[in-house]
Amino acid sequence: MKRMAGLSALALIISSTSGCGWLWGPEGYFRDRGSDYLEAQQTAPMQLPPNVSTAKRLDPLLPIPRNVANDTFKGEYEVPRPQPLSAVANASDYTLQKSGDSRWVMAQRPPAEVWPVALQFFQDNGFRIDEQRPKTGEFTTSWQHSDELSASMAKRLSSAGAASDSETRVRVRIEPGVQRNTSEIYVISAERPAGSTANVDFTNRSVNTGLDAALVDEMLASMSRTSEKGGSVSLLAARDFDTPNRVSLSEDGSGNVVLNLGEDLDRAWSSVGRALEKGEWRVEDINRSLGLYYINLAEKAEKKNDEPGFFGKLFGSKPAKEEIDARAERYQVRLSKVGDTVQVTVEKNINTVAPAEVARKILGVIQDNLG
């Protein structure tokens, strides 16, 4: 009924305005205004009354550029595509991430670019590099007393809880992020009594969280300053790191397609959510406690502030819920923690896995959108 009412209203409008130029003609309300600028005339600058002695300078709001195109050009003109913005680094290239007691730096750059910056930071502060493994993105420093470090670094470590009679060693690990061309930088320290020759191994989790946090904070500040000046690239690190290796598409023991993410569940949930939003489907609902995204392949993604126009409202073009349900192709994307990784699978419902070709298509798009 709403659509019929809209059609009737439009027919009434057209019939009552038939033959009239005020609606569609050259002077009509809906006329094409795309070439109006060609008729624009330059006017004299604004003049102030003579009795005004002092006034703020009035500059034109929309000045005409000096390097305008040739106004004698004839024929169809193709507007050139804008040149890409130059890659100017800013403070957002490096951000601090937290999860519980863990702190690390997220870089919007590939590991090959992060490697020399991180290495330079520790060398500038007096750390001696003991071992470098660019292909695995890891380097370690020698055992050193705080007196061997820069004065500012020694003071920072002392205030963070480093014992004055101890030696410190640091391991830095640079990993490819889930998103393509991003990196995650982790710092873990180890301590031993000064003069000791004991071989103290690094642990997987921070032992002295205050000391590690101080190192991460100082490194973050240094990297942000360095990014403003530009940086270099480690070709040796780039050999294996330019392609993220923490995302892989495979099959489980039952032959079901699985997307594996080498991330903790919280970050994987966020990354998959962003990837789904880029897909050609609609995310209808989520259930964070169950690790589920509910998608509908038959509907396009909803865009924010995408309101129907005048005629859309007039005709009631938004489909009814019954229509959406009738053509729906609903699936659920599940995230499950398995060991040190997160597995992403696709299901038709809680009891039925999705067909292999559907699962591979959805997970393939997610994998591509993670880059």
C-alpha cells in the first residue's frame, strides 16, 4: 500500500506539472547546475567605508588558484586522478598496546622498517647487541650494569625497579601483525646479580613488569620521534617479513576449512570483526561471549549514515523484514582458542558446518581483508 501511495503521489505531481519548465527546464528546480561555474563573473573586491581607520585584512574565502587549466580547452575534459599522498610518518605510526600486565608497541609499518629503528634505540642508549637474528625479528643485548648505559636510561631503569647491584639483559622480538604491513614489538628483560656468570634464560612472560614497561615506553617515545624524520629498511629482515606468516588457511582433521590466526583471542576478535565489515555481506549480530559473528550473504553491508533519499522515502524502498528473511543466506563465523592460536570457522548453525565452498569463500575474504 505504501508503494502504491508513493506511485500515485508521483503520478499526480508529474501530471500537474506536465509541460511546465519550472521543475525540469533550464531554470527549473531540478536543473543541472554542473556548469554554473562557467558563467561566474569576477566582482570588485569589497570596500570598507572611508571612516573606518583600522580593520582586519579581508582575504578571499575561495581564492582562484594561479595555475588554473587553460580556459580555451575544447571537447570533453577528463579530470585527472589526484596524486597519492606522500607517506609522511606521524605519531600514530607507533602506539602502545596493553593486555593485562603485558605491554607492547604496535607499528603501522612492516617489520623490515621497524627492525633498524628498534636496534638503533638500544644502541643509542648504551646497550651492546649480543646477538641479531633479522630473519626471525629478534635481537638480544649483553649483560650490562646500569653504569654502562646512558644516564637517562640508567635513571629510568632505576626508577622502574632495577636493582642497583644487578646486571640487565634485554630481548626484543618484532613480529608481523595480523594486519598486513604492521608489526608488534615486544621487550622482555632478565636480571642477575652483578658479577654473576649464571646463565639466566628469558621467560615467555615478563618477570619484572615495571622494568619492561619502562623500556617499552622509552622505545615508543624514541620511535615516534624517529618516524618524523623518516627511516631506513632492513633488506635482510624484509626477505622473510614482508609477507605476514601468522595467518594461514588450512583444513582440520575432518576436512573442514579453518583460518588460523597467531594471536590472542581479544585481538583476533577485533581483527576478524574489521575484516568482516569490509566484506560484501551484512553483519547482522555478534555474540562476544560465544565468539560468534552472524552474517547474511544475501544482504549488502550497511553503511553508516546511509539514509534513503527523497524518492526512496517516497516509495518506501526499504525492504520489509519478511522479504529479507525470505532471501536470507545466514551463516555464523566462530572464533575458538586452540593452544597458542585462534581458529576461525564457518557454520550454518550450531549443529551444522557450512558447505566447504561457502566456508572457503568467506574465510578467504576475511584473510584478504586482514591484509
